[in-house]
Amino acid sequence: MANAVSYEYLKSIQGVANGIPTLDNSGTIPASQLPTPATSPFKGQFTDETALTTAFPTGSLADYAFVDDTGSFWYWNAGLLADAAWVNQEIEETDYLALSALAKSMVPYLIIPDTVTTP
């Protein structure tokens, strides 16, 4: 006879680590039951901005990813701004100075001087 699994055992491993995930009322697995990489703020490495925004059209506070064609990290600039979007961490000085104080605080920018003087 095949091994039997009791109903009580199956209920005891629902929604716990190394167990069986449950579904919420919308039919999805709650984030609390997903493995850490699925809910980590690092969203991965992407070839370009299009690949990033296709994979993650929106983000959450602290989300970031690496974009190969710019060679830099991109951050989701939170939901506090009307123009919430993925933003390149490297920014020209003039563009940075044009940002509002709130926008400046949303991303850990690396400011690139507009003019570089060589000795």
C-alpha cells in the first residue's frame, strides 16, 4: 500500500518554512511566504533600462537593480513623487541641482561633474 499523508499533517505544514504555501483571497501567495530573494530590494541585473522597466514596471522604497549598458545601479525613487520611476544613480551635476529636495533624497546619487578639468 502507498504511503498515506494525513490531512492533519498537510494542515500543519501550510504557510510555514519548508512547507506548503497558502493563497490569499486574491489567489496569490502572500509575500511573507516567498523566499527572501523574491522579496529582496535587489531586483537583479538587466541589460538596459527597457529590460528593467519591463521586468519591474513599478517598485517599492529601497528597490534597486544594476543596468549593464549604463554600468550603474538604478533605484526606484519611491512613491512619494508624482513622477515615481526607475532612476539612474549616476547623474550629471546640472540635472541633480534641478531636482527638488525630496527627489534628491529618494536615491543615493553619484553626481558627475558637468565639466572635468584635466591638469
